[in-house]
Amino acid sequence: MSLTRVNTRNQFKGTVISILRGDVMSEVEIETSSGVIGAVITTSSVKRLGLQVGDSALALFKAADVLVAKLDE
Amino acid sequence: MSLTRVNTRNQFKGTVISILRGDVMSEVEIETSSGVIGAVITTSSVKRLGLQVGDSALALFKAADVLVAKLDE
Amino acid sequence: MSLTRVNTRNQFKGTVISILRGDVMSEVEIETSSGVIGAVITTSSVKRLGLQVGDSALALFKAADVLVAKLDE
Amino acid sequence: MSLTRVNTRNQFKGTVISILRGDVMSEVEIETSSGVIGAVITTSSVKRLGLQVGDSALALFKAADVLVAKLDE
Amino acid sequence: MSLTRVNTRNQFKGTVISILRGDVMSEVEIETSSGVIGAVITTSSVKRLGLQVGDSALALFKAADVLVAKLDE
Amino acid sequence: MSLTRVNTRNQFKGTVISILRGDVMSEVEIETSSGVIGAVITTSSVKRLGLQVGDSALALFKAADVLVAKLDE
């Protein structure tokens, strides 16, 4: 499943495997088929979404936010 | 391989499968084990890196740039 | 309407009033009840979404991307 | 009033209606004519600006940071 | 000079030494005392600001957008 | 020294002069030849990198994240 209406194609589906709740910001780890993606969102968003470990979730990010490093063969 | 010294853990290795060169910005697609990641970087960066289709590359992004959507089971 | 499952509360609904299509990036203007919001997304996203002037659209952005300037009374 | 010299047109004036001060980051809510915009800035910035509930403030963000979702009619 | 009212301390003053105008986005180089900072802004912003080579300008960015790499001694 | 393989040219070398460790996010100050750059990264990244005051470090940011303000002569 994906949010097809949102412009970015950078959408990775996975499962929330940890939520570190801070006073203002929380760190959320989403395990996808290609590895863990870390996200930092507000703790108020975690509460509003009712986000919990075990939830299915989508990690989205804009192409403009991605850096590219060239690797040696 | 990864840039272990860079703070973000969000690093996905893959192969450059397309580069759409624009006048100022270029869209780069990196095929990783978990799907294609799109990146937008300056065309001057593409030239400076000598980035070409077929190159091994790393896509990096900060956790703060990731949005989270909760999915229904 | 809003994407209630997405973490950010910064969601503004409006109507697409202009799309400036560039070779790689496009500038989209969304007229909301509180003014025009400008967005820059890839032209490939504009095509994939089939986005056109007159469409209803949502502008979303993360709280971490907002700068705050204090104004004099 | 706006910061006309800054490149982005995405500038929304409003009033600070809440500040949640965390140890490092703070969440600031600015009520504008079109709804509340949430911003996350460093707590050190909140102190440096002397930002308080009731202050007039401007929320700014770059067009490149805005995602667009197409809505169904 | 700085925009003291804006929250970020990451403000670097310099001189615009080049503007590469694209159809939608433009790349602006600002020479500061510590090196050249590259910025990508919309071409419509370049026009609106009347930005030209030789202008004094300020490059601003949020602390949340900065990545940190540890260097070996 | 620089990470020549990473796309952005916005790389500033310096020395870590302070780390404010929060529960989830940490504020890192890097003194460069042109002034202090503030970065906000996750506290887990600070730990993983073993980042300490006195370390040599590189601050990197994308051109797309830079705002430009025109200054009066």
C-alpha cells in the first residue's frame, strides 16, 4: 500500500520496531524490507497518530532531501 | 559499505539506474535492495562527481526529513 | 479533508492555481484560505499524479522545516 | 509585514499560541489566519529570540520542503 | 548584519558570485569569509528579489538540515 | 579534507566546541573558520559516532536547504 496521491515516490512500508519518546521529539524506527529507516517526528504527532511498536507504517521523504555519495567499485 | 562517519543511519546502497539532467537540477534514481530511491541534486554536482548510470552510490537522508504515515492493518 | 495518518499537522488544503513545468523540477502554487503556498516537486511527480490547474490539493510540510521570525509589535 | 528580502514566498504571519520547551528542541505553534502552523526549533533559539506566547511571529519554509497530495473532488 | 529575529544562528553573509538561472530552479553561489555556499532557490524568487551577481546576501539554513561527519585526526 | 564523493559542496570543516545532549536530539556546535555552525542530530547518532567536544568534524548541508536573503548595501 502507498499514499499514491502524495507526490514523492520515496515511500517505504514497514513495521514500527521502536519509539524513543522524548519531551518534544521522538525517534521512530521502521523496519522495511531493505533495512531500518529512522524518523524523527514530534512527540505530539506520535500521540496524535497513536503510533505504537508493531504498527504498520510508511516512511516518506522528498527526493530533494536525499544526498548522493558515489561509491568506489 | 557505508559512510560510517556521517551521522545519519539512513544510508541505502544501490546502483544508479537513471539520471535526468536538467539545466540546474538533476533527478537521480538509485536502485537499492528495497526499491528505487529518487534523489534531486544539482546538475553541477552530477558533473563534479562524474556520476553515471551504472555507478554504485549511496543515498543518504536525515531522520528529521522523514514523514511517518500510520497504515491500517 | 486531510491525511490524518501522516504525522505532520501542517496540512493546508487548497486549489492548484499554477504549475510551472521545468525540465526536472516544477513549481506548483496552491491557493489556500490563508494565501498561496509554493511547492517545488519533480516534474515526474507532476506527471505521475496527473496534477493540473484546478485540482484540489494538500500542501504538507514538516514542523522541522519551518523557521520562525519574531516580529516587532 | 514580511521579510521581503528572504527568497521564500511561503511566509505566514501569526501569533505564538504555545511553546513546548524541551531540553534541546521546542515546539512552537503559530496561529495564522489559515490555521495553526507547527514549528520545531532549538530551545536555544527560543531563548535567544526571547520568544513568548502572545508574540507576533512569522513562519517561513522553503517551497522545496512542501509535499503535494492530490485530493479527490 | 544578520536577520536577528529569525531563529537560526546559521547565517552567513557574503557576496553573490554566480547565478545559474534555470527554467524553474536557480543555483546561487555566495562567497563568504569561509568559502562558497551554494543555494538552490526558485527562479521566480531570484526575479522577485532582483538578485544579481555582486549583491550582498545572507545564506540561512536550519540546524536540523545539517549533517555531521566525524573526521579522523 | 572533505567527503569528495558526497554530492554537496556545502561542507565546512571545524572543531566540535559543544554538544548539548537531549533525550532524543542533541545540538552540536562546530567552529569553522567562518563562524559556528549549529547542527541538530539524534542523540543516538552522537553516541554511535562517539562524537565529543574537541573532535574534528564536517558540517554538510544541501543547497536546497539554504535560504537566501538579499542585504541592503
